[in-house]
Amino acid sequence: MTYRVLIVEDHNLLRHGLRSMITALPSYEVVGEAREGKEAIREALSLHPDMILMDLSLPGMNGIEATAQIKRRMPDIRVLVLTVYKTDEYVTEALRVGADGYVLKDASYDEFVIAIHTVISGKKYICPDVSMHLINDFLHRGDTPKAVTPWNKLTARERSILKLVAEGRTNRMTGEFLNISAKTVEKHRANLMHKLGLRNAAELILMALDMGLIEHANHSSHGVNAVNGTVNGANGGSALSSDMSSKKPPDGTAISLE
């Protein structure tokens, strides 16, 4: 039997490398590739792969949200998350929406192959680094109060809107992407800024960078002035941007869930 694999990764070099590694394995073939979440859903519906290699850091719809929608429609498809993130929020969110495995991008080739074979056989796989991190967190959970992070303050919808707006989408564009009205986007946007204590668009972008929701390149060409920090939030809003070259973003982009 030949297992059919869909690769979802926005970085060309890594995507091509994954294709080479998968096709070199006996009984595996790559049947498609996608660069962002919505494309991943379309390809999954069209190709019906046995397994999806899913990056979490994707432009537009992220890997968590894409995994959730794919699993709701096609629960038999195995999803192996391949990411740089090993914090509790990402791991637990990925597993909660139905991911079958979780492996880090700095894993060895042997570990990567083990993860693929384990997940395709119907079992769950979590790489050792992530497993140890989760165990240590669980064992020491009662020692100190767990801090409330910006991530935990936001609803799934607010995370989605924060990411999309910080990428430079207007309220109207964000609403079209999420199939909601611009007025609803404006309301969620106001709520999330209040929860996070943000006063303007420049601070919103910095928060999205700190949370790993966007990469620097995603917003560098859009239009908000980071000096005066003005925001036009009504019926479409203004596109966002800023020269944030002095701010080094975290690797990858992060997640939201409807």
C-alpha cells in the first residue's frame, strides 16, 4: 500500500526538502502541496490524502485552524504537526483540534521518520522534547501560580482577528476572510485591544510579533504610522504597517481557533 501525503508549509526550501524526504521513503508519495491554511483545506478535500504534514506558521489561516476544519470534515485523515513551537499553548491546542502527532522542525531525520510511521499507523506521536516539556510543566504546575498570558486572554475569534489585522488586512478584508461583517470585526478588534491594553495599531503589531502571530515581512509594506500609532477602525479600517526593523520577531506565526 502506498500512503498519500499532503505537505502544508509556506517556506519553499523546507517544502521541497520535505517532498524529497517523503518520496524517498518506501510506500509513501507526495500528492500535493499547500502554502497556507485555506489552500490546505481545498487540497485535502480534493486529494483525500492519508496524511497531512502541517506547519502551524502559515499566512492567513494558520495550521491550527486549518487542522480543525479538516478534521471536522475528514476525521480519518492523519495530521502530523511540524513546527518550531513547543510551548503548552501550541501543543495542547493542536492536540485538542485533532492533530495526531507533533514534531519539532529541529528533529533528527530518524525521529521524523518514526513520527510519520507512528501517525500513519493510527497511533499518536509527540516528540521527546515536547513530551518532557509537558511532563515538567504538569509536575510543577502546583508550585507556582500559572501566569495569565496574552494568548489565554483572547478568544479563538479574537486571535484570528488579531493575526489578520496585524498582517495588514482592513476590517472589511478580515470580515470577508472569516465570513463575518466588518462591524463584527471592529467589535472583536476593540475587545481584544482592551483586553491586552493596546492603544493603537503599532502596539497591536508589536503584540502580534511578541505572540508569534506574524513575521516581520508580513506587515512591512502596509500602512500604519508606528510613530503616531493611528488606527482607522470603521467599516474596512486602514491597512496596517510600520517600520519595525528594530523589533526581531519570534520564529513562525501562531494560532487561533474559531
